[in-house]
Amino acid sequence: MTTDALVARNSDFYNALWSKSYLTRPERFNTWAVVAPLLADAPSRLEIGPGLRPRLTIAGTHFIDLSPPAVARLVASGGLAQVGEITELPYPDQTFGLVTAFDVIEHITDDERAFDELTRVLKPGGHLVLSVPLHPERWNAFDTLVGHARRYEPATLQALLARHGLVVERSVAFGMESKNPALVYLTVQGLTRRHTLAVHLYNWLFLPLGMWFQKRLMMVDGLMDLTEVDEVLLVCRRSHSDEGAGAPEMGDRR
């Protein structure tokens, strides 16, 4: 799929989703325990593609999102939000001490350009927190529906991080997507054929239940063994200019 076609698919899907959704406060997500300790050292911070599920505190945080409905709601809640794309961030070099991109980069055709931009606006020594799905052989109908461009091979992801001088400090298995093929199929069918009803059920039933049953994220040092992991959350640090960029080392293998 071309870049323009993928952007259009993502815009259509998420504009419809966020137009019928409500804003969820970041403190309600299990990711809050990961990002909250990083906020004190990052008064200037950026979140990419949050929609109405931001993971950083809203007031005073910069947000970039493709969806005008999401941007309008974030601005109304005190966020410094604007419509834009990850491949062309409207900020000077080394602006932010913390940048996050949860479930975003897999939507981008030119992920090399996306990482160029993420590291360009990130200060040396600053943190990038991101999550991506793994293993192309596990591609399913949900990946297509939500506008994914790829699932990452673990080795490809490691090489991409290394090329951009990003050192993995901590990692954890992440994500709420069901591994049950029948449930994935029903979800896709519902969002395709009965979109309004499916979104209503998601907002008022499945999301609250999912939030209630969230598990604490048990981070491990370094890059975990990704063999059996469908999606990974990474806390990375941008190397200082005098540090060599090398391949991330494998850490605790759980």
C-alpha cells in the first residue's frame, strides 16, 4: 500500500473512532507507572498519535495526531496539540527530553524517516518510549483494519534502533489484542459492518473492562527475549553525540 493510501486509511478509521469516543486520562493506564518517573526530568515533552488515549499528562504536553477530532479534545483539556505527521514534526532539533509513540510507528510506511524525526527532536540523553507489534508471520485481519504497515522482525527492530543511536534501557511485553482468532474475527467484522455499535460497545464495555483488568507492567532491564512476544514496549535513551551507536544488547530473558 502506498504512503498516501495508508495515511488516508488511518485518517478515516481514527477520525471515525475519535469522533464517537471520550478522552481517557493517562493515569488510568498501566503505562503511567512507566512514564510518570520520566516526567520530572522532561518539562518539555511530546506524544505522537495519542488519539483520545494519551499516556502523558495532558496539560503542558505537546501532541501530534492525524485526527482533528482528537486534537480538538486534547487542546480543550490543556494539551499543546496540533494536526501533523510523525515523518514531518514541526519542532526544532533537540526540543524534548521525553518523546512517546504508543502503537504508532507500525502505521508508518517510511519508518526510517519516522525514527529520523523522533531522534532529531529528542535531546541527547532524553528518553523515547514506544511500542510496536512483532513477528510478520502473526499478521491478521486486525492489523489490516487498523492500518498497520508492518509487524517487526525483532532483529530488524534492533537494527533500526541502533542506527538511530537509541539504547534500550527497559522493556516489557505489551498490548491488549486478543490471541483468540475467533474473537479477532468478530472484532474486525463488528468494526467493518456495525461500526457505530462496535465503537459504542468498545467505549462503554470492553475498554472499561480492559482497564479494570490491566496487569502491572513488569519491566526488565535491557531488551528482553522477543521470541514469544506479540508486542513490545521499549524505554530507550538517545545516545549522547560522543557515544557510539551499537546494537542493543539482550537483557533479562523472560
